[in-house]
Amino acid sequence: MRIAISGKSGCGNTTVSKLVADALGFTMINFTFRTLSEEKGIEFWTFCKQAEQTDEYDLEVDRRQVEMAMAQEHCVLGSRLAIWMLKDADLKIYLTASSEERARRITEREGGSLSERMEQTQRRDANDSKRYLRLYGIDNSDTSIADLVIDTSQLGPEQVADLIIAEVHKRDKH
């Protein structure tokens, strides 16, 4: 079984993907812009700015994620575009949260001021959405492709993971 989990920054993709993968004994695949920026030795926000000028980073991240997922029999792929890019996923989950909650979580994780993170998050969302539409014709706010949409604003990561795991078990019985 391959599970794809997507959502915008701060929705809990990485944390929830790891919890689900660990609970099910699946391989977790979370190759992201952040991973590639670290591989290339480029500071993350500088990397994001560079990505606005070239398609190579998006294409590399997306290609490598799908290759990694397809090499596994059982995995959880957590990324912004997982539910669209991993077409053969058995379960597609989209996580949402209010922009305020996402900015709060990012501030907790990365530091800085809430207002600064709110502005960065909104700018990143707009830039990401524009790129995904241009590169792939994907509207990353259209959740109709997802099997399950979960608003994580008022839920802890364990609660979100439990909802996904329950869905996996429900599907396993069929």
C-alpha cells in the first residue's frame, strides 16, 4: 500500500507522515525542497527564491519522490504534491489548517516572529501555487483528488495520524 499525504506548509505533513509510517511499519518518504536545499548546501529561503527562477528544483524533487515511492511496496509519501504526483497511491490524504495556525506552527518550529512567518507563509503559498499550476497544471487548493481531507487546525498530530490509520485499516478489510 502506498499512502500519499499532502498539504501546505505547517499543516503537519512531515510529522503526520512519520507517525503513520512508523505505526504501520511502512517506509517514510519525505524528500522535499528543504532536503534538496540541504543536499546542495543552500540556505532554505535562498533556495526558495532560486526556485522561483528555475524549474529544475521542483522537477528534481518531484521526480525523486515518485521514484523513491515506486521502489517501495509499502510507503508513506509526504509532500506538497504527493497526492497529485503519486498517481498510483492507494490512499490520498490532504491536510489543511488555517493560515494563522500554520504560521504559528512554523514559528514554533523555526523561530522568528509570528508576523514574519505569516507573511513568509502567505508569500510561499502564493509562489508555490503559481509554480505548480505553471509546471503541472495542478491547483494545489483543489482537494477533490483526495480520498480524505483533514483539517488539522484543532487536532494534534497523533489524532490526525489515528484518523489516517483507521482509514487504512478500513480499506484493508475490503
